[in-house]
Amino acid sequence: MRAWQLDRLGGSLTLVDRPVPEARPGSVVVRMQSSALMSYMRDYVDGKLPVYHVPSRAFVPGGNGVGVIEAVGPDVWHLKRGQRVVISSHFVAQENVRDPGQMLIGVTAGSEAGFRMQDDWPDGTLADYALLPASTVTPADAVNDLDARSLVTTMRYIVPYGGMLRGRLAAGETVIVSGATGAYGSAAVRLAIAMGAARVVAFGRNGMALTALASSAGPRVMPVVSTGDRVTDVDALREASGGAAQMAFDMVGNAQDPHLTLAALRGLAVGGRLVLMGSMAVPLPIPYTEVMLNSWEILGQFMYPRTAYAQLLKLVGSGLLAAEAIRALEFPFAEVHEAINAAASASSAECVVINHEV
């Protein structure tokens, strides 16, 4: 089979021939149809993201995709050959222990247990066939009429969906999304509407992007452009929220200051919840007394529960969440380098997709 192989971060990404993998206990082999590229794939391949950890040998990168099960290994009882599935990179060890290891297949790992898992499951989706733990694939029966190119763009929603579940977003609530113009932040805005939020306050620094997002996502989205002034921004968030929000979802990307996050926190009503899923290059100074007096919750969330993708696909299949809101920019399998460059400059409403069948 054809496979894109990366020898190390900062090394060469080359197209090679490899044997088709064989199913092992607890696994499936998936014939790939489409893969979605991370927007930061170029920096990842170039070794400019030192926090990422990769297998100790050459590996196939790529974390999310869509394909058809080609083979099923022993100890897999529900998945069937010929079944179309979506692939999640998030793999959690199955042992019954207090803190099971976890990793992102084809992307990174972050603990000693995760490093061992990564060496056992080194390869991701940028190949004709992918060998994967059975728990990382989800049947796509709920969206049978959706083509692979559109289906794979749902990966943009699955990360913020984990945050919405963690924050217990309820229908009729108001939610502030900070970092709303990024790839995952803008997806979070659309997702909150699909989940029944009465109002979504889209908060960020790019006024034109916020206006475009609000226009495309509908009248329940209220854009707020940050001025950088604490009092002004908090007042604007509370006004756009109709008083205050019940939940804030923070998806800032590599933030150099904590202003957006703290403004979103202070836009919460008493008893409100702040979910942190973004990244920040500086410490977050928690206003201890304010948090205590307002009974605010601050919740960190990494990725999403294993059952989340099936729930997300039901939102898509029911028509509540429109997969086509994120436009697929498709490249043939042989043009991965060109696709990586395109992903670096794609807008938040675009997702670069690799077509494995061309």
C-alpha cells in the first residue's frame, strides 16, 4: 500500500510502499477514503511544536478520517467488514485503572503510559489502509447519505463537542465562545446553536471574521470584538448575553495574554461554568475572590468521551448541525505536501481533506 511516512519531527515526510497491515486482537483495518489535516500540520512536520511527542521510529502521521472496515481482529464483536466508520485519533487505554493512559494516534502522546501506547500503535491515517484500535472508530450509520469528503469535516466539531458536554450546555442557555474566529472556536459557535443554545456570544479580536461568522451561523449569534480593555469587554459581553451567560467555552490558540479568557469568565452569571480547551503561552491568573463569590466553575477538558462521535453524528443526521457549513478543500493522496501548505492558510470555515481514492 501507499503510505506517507515521517521519520521524525523536523525530518522527511515521504511517500513509501508498505505492507497492508493485518488485524490484531482488539483492532480493525480500515480502507481509507478521506483524511482531514490539522491546520498546524506544517509546523508539526517541521518540528516547530516541541510539546508534541511522536513514536520512537518512523511512522504514518494523520489523526482523523473516514473509511470502510476491511478486516476485523479477534476480540472485536460489533464492528463488521464493509461498515463505514469515522476515525478519532483519541485513544484511551482500556485497562480498569484509575488514570488510564491516552494518546492521539498519528499525532502525539503526553505521559509515560501514553508513550508506550504510541510505540504500540504508531501509525495514523495517511495511508491506503490504517490499523486502529477498535475503540477509535465509530459507525457512520446515522449519516449514510453524506459523502466521505463532507463526513470527514465533522472532525472539526468533535473537539468542541467534548467541551460542550463537559460544560453541561443545556438548551435555552447563553454561552460565550472566546477565540471564536479560530477553526475550533468557530465550529463551537455553530455547534452550540445546534445543541439548543438560546444565544451564542462570539468573542474574539478579528471584527470582520466575527461578523462573517455571525452572518453565516444565524440570528442567535452575537459578535463581540475585544478592545483589550477589561471593563469595556466585560460590559460588552454581558450586554450581548442579555445580562450574563451561563457558560463560557474558551478555545484561544496559543494566547500570549489571558485577557480573552478572563473577560469570558467575568461575563458569567453566578454559578456559571468556564470550560478551558484552548492553549495559552502564559499563566492564567485566577481571580480567587471573584470565583469564590460568584460560585463559578472552571473546568479543563482534553478531547471528548468515546461515545461523543456517535452523538455528534446524530446531530448531523437529524439536520440540526450542517456538515456543509465547513467547506472541504480536497487534495489527491499524492499531493499531501501541497495540502499541508493549504491547511496552514485555510480559513476557519475550511478544512483541508485528503482524498485517498484519487
